[in-house]
Amino acid sequence: MLKIRNVNTYYGAIHAIHDIDVEVNEGEIVSVIGANGAGKSTLMKTIMGIVKPKTGTVEFMGEDITSASTAKIVKNGIVYVPEGRYIFPDLSVADNLMMGAYSQRFSAKELNDLMEEMYEMFPRLRERKKQLGGTLSGGEQQMLAIARGMMSRPKLIMFDEPSLGLAPIIVSEVFDTILKIKEEMQIPIVLVEQNAYKALSISNRCYILENGKVTLSGESAKLINDDNVRKAYLAG
Ligand SMILES: Nc1ncnc2c1ncn2[C@@H]1O[C@H](COP(=O)(O)OP(=O)(O)OP(=O)(O)O)[C@@H](O)[C@H]1O
Ligand SMILES: [Mg+2]
């Protein structure tokens, strides 16, 4: 579904990701783990056309999107829920959700149905639909960011560190939601995480990034038992 081939991305002289090959297939959660600065967000931004790779190709559903605009990539069905959530603090929960749908031409009825679907999935957002985004708790803001991403009916959704800064109980809620998106809505997911254990537990396959390079990849169930992975990422 998503095919990244031999991608190299730079910020000026900084070579942020090297010769990256990554694939995402229908029905999968693919996780990307790695330390701070490993290049995880750069990989997502490259897929989204936010930064352009110097070499290599990004293909989505058979179409080369390497030099497509971010707007076009979103329209094609990839949604990116960035690090730090970036909801609109001065808009209500309902208006934040509406903003998520702007890239698609939905009818009023479709929009209503979508909102209803999101409120079913996130009852807490329904209770708070008139509240300003900026006054939600951290966990609620993360839920809003996820729901807003879902409002465009994406074909693929990418989460950048969705658990960052959240209390353990909320982290579990976020991961449960991600699993639901894959299982009930059949949307494949790319999950960037520093929480390696959670990421490996929830995903089908995983890529490990170190200094901008993929050093290891494979089935998550295997990697979770790999000695080197355990030592480096799972603290024993
Ligand atoms: N806009 C930028 N300009 C210059 N260098 C950048 C820029 N964004 C990222 N970098 C550098 O590229 C490298 C990869 O950064 P990236 O944000 O992709 O890492 P990351 O794996 O997402 O890290 P984290 O876990 O801390 O979010 C880092 O060395 C970073 O300093
Ligand atoms: Mg990052």
C-alpha cells in the first residue's frame, strides 16, 4: 500500500535519514522505534511531503507521491497525527473535528454521520463538544487529535508518539483506540513510538531506526524476543 524506496532526506548539511526502505501493507500496524533524533519524525514528514527527500521514492496505492504537495497527499488518503498533538486551542472540540474533514468534499449529511461516528468512538469528546480544545486535558487532546485525523476517512494513518507525556492509564486508552482503528475500521497504521514495548506489542511489524538508518526490521513478535532488541530498547 505504502512503499518507500531508498529514501535519503537532509536538512541542509544534516543527513537525517539514510537509504530507507519501508513498506506498509493492508491490514497492518507497522511500528517505527528509535531513540531521540533517530529520524522517526523525518520519515513521517518525508512521507507527507513536508520535507522532500534528496533521493528515493514514496509510492502510495500505486501512485508516486514523492514530489506531491502535502495537500494532495492528504487528499489521497494519508493522515499524519504529529508529535505534540497540535489541536486548535481556540476552537471548540466540534470545530476541531470539522477542520479534520476539510480536505475532502463531504456533504452535510456525510459530515454529520462522521461526527456521530467519532462521538461514538470517543464519548468523552461528545460530552465536551463545545469546550475549547486548549482547555482539554493532555489525554483528551490526544483523543481529539486522533479523532480529527479520522474525520477525513483516511486510507492510512500515521501517529507520531501518541503516548508522549500521558499517564499510563491514558496511554493504554490511546493504544486501545489505535488497535480499534485497525481492527474495526480496517485502516492500516504507522506508529512511531519511544515506548518500544507497547509499540512492539501492538504492531504486526517493526522497523528500528538508529542515526537515520534502519538497523533491524521484521515481525514484532520476533523482535520482542530478540536479545539485542531487549537489551537496547526493552531494558533487559
Ligand atoms: N527542521 C530541522 N532542521 C534541521 N535539523 C533537523 C530538523 N528537524 C530535524 N532535524 C534533525 O534531524 C535528525 C532527526 O530528527 P527527527 O525529528 O526525525 O528525530 P526523531 O526520531 O523524531 O526524534 P524524537 O524522538 O526526539 O522526536 C535530528 O538530528 C534533528 O536534529
Ligand atoms: Mg520525532
